[in-house]
Amino acid sequence: YVVSETVTEFVINPDETQTSIAEVLESEAKVWAYGQSIYIESSFGAKYRIVDMNGHTIAVSTTHSTREEIQITIAGIYLVQINNKSYKVFVK
């Protein structure tokens, strides 16, 4: 036997919990340390926080370009929180 259906109408109801491609790309950040600096590559205006391993906040700011450089004077391990994600970096 042969089954045949014809679709005459196709409706998509957007769901508010869906994430657009732009939102995903905006949320992605790259964080690394080189020398005595921490670098953040993210969208302009992204809020970030840098915390040392003792829980002390070292810096709180927003990015002023797509690549930020933050000077760190004391070597150690730091957590960089940006776009609801945390990154661990080691500053020499």
C-alpha cells in the first residue's frame, strides 16, 4: 500500500526559552594569561570580574573593546567571570 500526505500549512511558534545564534556568539569569551596580564576577548560591553584564589576581587569592569588587557602585579591563579562563565588562568 502507499501512504501519501500533503502538508498545506507549516507554522512555527517561537519559544522564549530558545537561544539565537547571536546570543550564543555573544556569550562566548576567550580568556588567557600572558606574562603579567590577563586578556579577555569578548563582545563590547561585557561585564567581567577577576577574583584571586583567596576570594578577593581584583577587578570589576566592562570590556571597552573586543580585546581587553588587564595588568596583574602579583603572580598566581585567578578566576575570570564573564558572561555567566568562569575561566581559570595562571599569571606568572
